[in-house]
Amino acid sequence: MALSAMGSGKIKVFAAGAFALCAAVLVAPSAVADGPYMEVVCPKTPESITEITRAEVYAATSFKAGEKSTYELSWAGMKAGYADIEAKSPAKHDGLWHRIFSIDAKTGDWFRSVFYGKDQAMAYSRPSDFAVSKFYIEQYEEPVFKKPFISKKWLDFNHKDCVVNEKTWDPAKGAGSGSHQLARGAMDALGAIFYLRTLTYKPGERRRAPIYTSEKNWWLEADPVAFEQVKTPLGEFDAVKLKLRTYLGKVMQQKGDIFIWIATRTRERQLLQIQGEIKIGSVWARLINYQPGR
């Protein structure tokens, strides 16, 4: 399908889908009860949080502060943009050291005649369990002949009381606020990108966990479906191919299959590529540049 034949609504679906594949459809391992649904029941027992020093924040992980991975985003074989995913220097939040993860995804200038999009997000992730403590997302999406969609959102996670406090801003509505239920220990999808890389996989061994996104507590599952070689601009890698499933309540929310590939024989265990089906076709994110951290 030529880009000129696509309506602006379909273009917007593409851009949102491409970003979502990089930042919102990843999984963490099982930690809670069986079943595809999630019921948020806040435990009465206090949290047990392990305090660590700044030097220990990235010490036991395959990724280090300063790591940067760049992905090329494409739809139906056409290059559409790029996404950078980074692990940043540790920072304190509520007296505890945290890992800081960020993503910056945007369409390319060559795509601007039909659509321009730029989304950014940053997460504070607890080193002890990858639970999210703070999250910020900023979106700018500009379809042709339509007003831009602009949104900013700040989230503060209170795992003790199982509550997310949210502040929002957009040009039309101005500032807003609200609160939502939180499953204690839930990760954000950005932090889960990194957590996924810390795991080992065996055929038939499913990984499953809750993640909080879009005011909901989601179930995510990952099944290792193949161990294969993946060719990238950086070389050829041995990798595990994971099939992901996303759940909200008792209804499967995902529109199509989503697959991700993780390197298995490198020290860093890089996320190599993502492939998913959205309403208008297949979207890919492929690793094209990698800068290790220290």
C-alpha cells in the first residue's frame, strides 16, 4: 500500500503502534497467581524492600548505565522512524537508589508529509524487583490537516498502598489529576524491556507477570517459541524468539501476534528486534546501533 493511499487515521494508528511495540508490549516473569485475569487486592503485610548503594544499582545486570540501543521502525517494509532506548545513571527517589530507563521514538523527516510523531518516556525502576516508582511520558503526534495531539503525564507509584497518583496536561484541557489502583510490585513496560534481558529461557517455560500501563494493571505472558539466529546491521546473533500475549481482565486484548528476539550468547543480552501486528499490517523495530554502558 502506498503512503498516499493511507488515510491520516491509519497513519496515526501506525505511529502509535510502532511506539507501543518498543515500549509497551514487553513481559516480566511470573510472580503472582495463575489465570489470565488480574484482581488488584492490596496485601495487608508491609513491603520488604532491599536497600542498595549507588554502586550496586547496575552491578548484577547485563546492562549498565550509559547503554543506548537504537532501533529502526518500519511498516510494510518501509522505513518510518527510529527509537532510542537507554539505561541512565542511577538517581534517588523517596530515599532509595533507582535505575533510570528512557525511550525516545519518532518518525523520520521523510515521513513528515503524511504524519509526524515524537514520543518520549522515562521510568524510575527499583533495583530489587524492577517495580516502577515514577514514570513520565510526553506525546506529540501531528497528522496531516489535523490539529496535533499533545499530551504529558506524570505518574507516582505508591506500592505500599497500591495506588498510582497521576498528573496530566494537554493544550485543550489544561492540567488534570487522578488516582488509580496498582498491583503491588507491578512494573512499567519500559522497565520490563530491561528485566526481560535478565532471564534465561527454556522451551515450554512460560514467563508471566503484571505490568501497569494506561491506568490498568495488565497481565503479560511470554512463551519461548524458537531458538534461532538473527541477522542485524551489527552482525549475526544467537537469540530466543518469544511470543507475547497481553491480557486485561478476562479478555485477551492483543489484536495480533507480537514477537521479540533477545540475544542469548552475548554478555549484554541485547533486545534485537520486535515484530507485531496492528490494524494496518506488520510493524518492525530492528536494532541498528548499540552502545554498551559501563
